[in-house]
Amino acid sequence: MVLALNAGLSTGESNEHMARALAIAPFLLPANRKQGDRPYQGGVLDPYLTRWQRLKANRGFAKPGDYRNLIREGRALFRNRQWEQAEEKFAEAARKEQDDLTPWLYLARIRIRTGRPGQAIPRLRQLSRENPAQAEIHHYLGVALEDVGEFDAARKAFRLALRESPGFEDSLLHLSGIEIAEERWEPALIALRKLLNRNPEHAQAWAYLGTVRSRQNDRKGALDAFARALELDPENRDARRGMARLRSQRRQ
């Protein structure tokens, strides 16, 4: 570019040619400018922005990283179980990007974990209608409904999740838990077999299987299942309680 300008000066090119040369100069990457320093050059989007910066600039964000930073910070707070602060971050992110499912799903998970599943249900129901192919939405709707005791609606939600993602382990586990709570042993066994065929080292699934076998008066099957659960997770409370109960019954 410098050579072109010098050539223009030395050969006495017209002002029009110089203007054209200067017009394209901002779109070359100067050595003293970092990538993405300025989102716009003369009202035109800088071609050296990253894809994310282009997207944000086009959508009118004052700071290209705002939304992404909110999600990143919210996830860090979520991992550290700082529920209140994480909820604030995701709520702000949801206000900025209402069409993105990520903040809404995190908000639902936070409200479920903090004992407020009822607050999550209306929005999850709306999202499940708008996004019928999203298994994760159906799953968390099922979890929230299960927590408030709406077992039939929860069962339907988990089945929708499994229709979209047949190997969704958490949905299989929750579905089996509902069937156990309502003493529907055969449907519980079907869900647990699917889960254990997919993941034979799922400790909680073995614990649930032990519960089902115990209720079916299959003492050996129950002991084997509880033992396997404790082998995988020595602190599993369901397996420990189930094993203790069976041993107590034997002594009697």
C-alpha cells in the first residue's frame, strides 16, 4: 500500500486515484493495529473482526463480548454452586438474547436445584412447545414437574426427551424413579435395562434396580444390584439403605 501511494505521488496521479487508494487503506491490517481493535472503519464493518465480533456488531451490541462473558461467568458461578449470583448472570443474558436457549436452561436448573421448580415450569413449557426437538428442554421440564409431584406430566416430558434422544441417561433414570415411586415395577425395569445397557457403570441405576428387585421379593437379585451399586459408588445412600434393610430382614 505504501508503494502504491508513493507511486501515485511520484507519477503525479490525479487526486481521484489517490482518493481511491486511501479509501481502501482502512481495510488493510496495519502493523500497529490488533485484530478487532475497532469494530467499524468509516461506518463499514471491519473485515478483520472475528466471526463472533461480527455477529455482535451486526446485532448492535455496544460491547462485542458482553453476552458471551455473561454466559461464561454464569457457568463458573453455577459450577461453584453460587446460585444467586449465577441466576443474576443468566437472567441478564436471557434479556439480551431471548432466542438463545442456554441462559433459560441454566435458569431452570438453578430454580430446580434451589427448591423452586414451580418457577421454572411455565417457561420450560413454552420452550418445549417452541422447540419440540430439544430433548434437554423436555428433560428439565420433566424434572421440575416430578419435583412438584405431577408424575403423569413428568412421565410424558421424559418420554418426549427420550423420543428425541433415546440414550438420554438422566431421563431414563428419572423415568425409572417415577415408576418406582408409583410402584410400577415392570416399566421401571424397562427404563433401567435401557440405561444399564447403555452405561453398565451407572451406580444409581443399579441402586434403583436393587430397589425394584427387593419389592419383587427377589432377594438375591436385589443384593447383587445393591452390591454392584456400592462397588461403583461406596457412598450411594439408596444402595446402603437397601442393603441394610435386606440384612435386617434376614436376621429377623
